[in-house]
Amino acid sequence: MARKYPIGIQNFEKIRREGYAYVDKTALMYKMVSEGSYYFLSRPRRFGKSLMVSTLEAFFSGKKELFEGLYAGSVDWNWMDYPIMHLDLNAEKYDKVESLTNVLDDFLARHEKKYGTSETERSLGLRFQGVVRRANELTGRQVVILIDEYDKPLLQAIGNEALQTEYRNTLKAFYGVLKSCDAYIKFAFLTGVTKFGKVSVFSDLNNLKDITMLPQYSHVCGISEQELHQNFNDEVMELAAENGMTKEECYERLKEDFDGYYFNEYAKQGTYNPFSVLNTLDSKVFRDYWFETGTPSFLVYQLKKTCYPLENMTTEEVSTDTLNSIDIMDENPLPLLYQSGYLTLKGYDKEFKTYTLGFPNREVEQGFIKYLLPFYTPNVHNNS
């Protein structure tokens, strides 16, 4: 029977119950759960962030049967069903103030139906605080909060400063509950593509641990070299046969096309783009799957707007602070390109603590030239 690949499926329970291929990330998930309470992770789109959120949801729901045969299934854990509040900001198109408030209102209303309301809680922040507190009091268990794509509204509002300010203020008050309700919270995990607004949106959240560039979490999403060989060796042999290659040539082609993402200066091996790898194994055809899903509009907007000299992309040295902030994106698109997965770390200067960047692999380099460069070039001519 042919292997089933979870292409476009981000629900852990569905993957496990319906027999889809799954690369076991539960050792890193359990590391988070057992060592801390508040985490933030930035990774490019289609890299498995939503699946990690879903895995955490299943874990804190006490669904031990889903983890049978995985690392987390063997650990000493209470497997209780904790109250979980999962906010997914992926679904909406954020083009007006009400877009965000409607999503947050719907999220809160669903939990208020379960845990009750208070007439004095009029703002979104107060309502969130109230429902977290009541969930803890009514169940006798601390609350788990999972927020997927925290930055989606901010990214879609790029180019509209007034709307972005509005969103930033709304989200700052909303996410601030993670600190004010610390006593009621068991665990919180937030994901996004960028570190956008990290200083302003999360300025009060000094309890939020950013694992984005920590060496031990290099492969928390995506596929490592070892995982590719351990999980998909037979499928790579089939792919090789279908394309008239040896197995070794096929592994080399996969590496050239889809590997090469480095999320910190200590990583010994790169990370493969999981979306492109799974699509290739499924279809038996090498194509630029990640790029063909579309270029984010926020990136197109910034490349049209900036006058940054593209020849400097792979030579300019950037600091960690620069990489982790896109507040300078009007002058320098590198942090945005890096955080979005179009550039990756290529070198590190220990003395000056600076990085050089480059394309991670052939798919991204060719895709950038084919899909993104045309948006950029007219602006270069107009400003010359």
C-alpha cells in the first residue's frame, strides 16, 4: 500500500488516526513542556508550526493513544485533559479593524459559552483574562493557551500604518493576559512567520522564551538529514527509480533542492523544507512546490517599496538584533527575507557577532529569481 503523506494536513489527531506519515517531533515538544511554560517560535510558512500547535493540543488533551510508538508516549506524564484555548489567526483576511476584533470576539465567545462571562469584562483583554481565570477555577486545572500565526494581522496590514497601529495595540493588550494570568496558565505556545512587532506587541512578556534560534530546537519543525534517511529511505529509493537515478543521486538532489535552512550559527546540519520534500515523495516529480503555493503579499509590497541593493544580500553582515527585527524593513528587507525563509544563515563572525546570509537551496534561489525579482527590478530602475 502506498504511503500517505499529510500534504495540507496540519491536524495531529487526523495524521495519527488515519495513518499518514509522521516524523516524530514529540521529544522536542516534551522538552518544552517539561522545562518551561511560555514559548515563542518563528519559522517560515508551511514549515510545520501549525502541526506542532496541534500536537501540543492533543498532548494536553490527554490523548495518550495518539502518541503510541512516539517519544512522548513513553514518558512519565499525567495525561490529564487540561482546558485548552487555541487561537488560530490564519483564517481571516485582515483588511479592516473589525477583521481582528471579530476573530478575537468569536474566540472568546466560544470559551465564554463554556466557562461563563462577567458584565464588567467589556474589553477583549479583560474578557480573555476573565475566561482564563474561570476555566482554571471551574476545572481545577491550569489553562493551556496555543496561538498560531500571531503575526498574520500585522503582516497583512503592512502598507497601512493606521491599521497596523490599531492591530498592534489590540494584540498587545490581548497577549498581555499571558503575563497577568500567570497563576492560571499551565503552558503557552505562540507561533508566527516573523518576529514582527516583538518589541511592541510582546514588550511586557519577559516570561516568553524565544526558541527560534536556540540550537536544541533547530529541527523542532522541518525535516533533518537524519529524519529524512530514517523515515523515508524506501520512498527515496522509489523516487530515484522513477527519475532514473541511483539512491545516492536522489538524496543529493533532494539536498540541493530543499535542504539548507539554518536557524542558528551552531547548527551542524541544515533543515529540509517539509512541504517540498513530502510533495516530491508523493508525486515522484521534482518541482518548486513551496514557491508554487504563492508569494506572500507583504513580501511583494516590501520589495516594491525598498531601494535596497540586491547585490548586497549575500555580502552584508547583519547582527542578531537586525535579524530579529523587521522594524527596519523599509530600508533593509533582509530580516523579512530571512524570517520568511527566502534567505538563511550562511556564515557567522564570532569576533563581531554578525551573520552573512544566502539562499538555502536551489528551489528558493531559482524561485526568488523567477517570482520575486520581477517585483523588485522596476523599483531599482525608477530610483536610478
